[in-house]
Amino acid sequence: MRRLAAAGMVLAFVGLVSPALGAEDPTGTWKWTVTFNNNTREATLKLKAEGEKLTGTMLGRNNMETAIENGTFKDDKVSFTVTREFNGQKFVQKYNGALKGDTITGKVESEGGQIPSRDWEAKRQK
């Protein structure tokens, strides 16, 4: 009887701990390359997840950090916007992606359609 009770307790513990161990977490530094007008540059994104809230920054020109906005993380899906200003005009990009291990794969769209949507694939930096 003791063995049966002990086995039941182990199974219950494993059942409670397993979902937490399998959960993905986007917290970290992510990098990918961006090509625009035949110029290629490296993009860097720093993310921090707190529950479903996602905060962070993206490096831009001259290594200026821009805070992400409207960041969410739910069911391994990442979503946020980045607003930049250039020559007095604001440019908003909406990022959506799926997290799997050390890779985020998704689409980025520009508000107003100035630039067509494009794929992005970021790798977590170790």
C-alpha cells in the first residue's frame, strides 16, 4: 500500500512540474540579418517575458536602443511593435513570430504598407 501511495505522489509531482519545464521563454538576446536596399545589417533584440507581458529593446542605427511596444507572449507566440523616427517621420513595424527553442520565426509588417511584409528568423545568443 505504501508503494502505491508513493507512486501516486511521484506521478502527481511529475504531472505538476512537467508543464512548467516544457514552457518556452523568449527572455534573452536575439539576432538576425536584415537586407534593405541591397544593404545587409545585423538586427539585435533584447526581450524579457513576465507572464504574458513582453518588454525589451531593439538596437537601431548607431546602436540606439528603441523600446518595443505592445509586447505580448502567449502560447509560444511573440508579438510587439517598434516605432522609429527618421527625417521627422515615424515608422511603425509590427513583429509577430513563433518561439521554438532558440529560434523565433515570423513576419514583420510596416504600418501604412510602406514596405511589404517580410519574414524574420532570430536566433537566441548564448
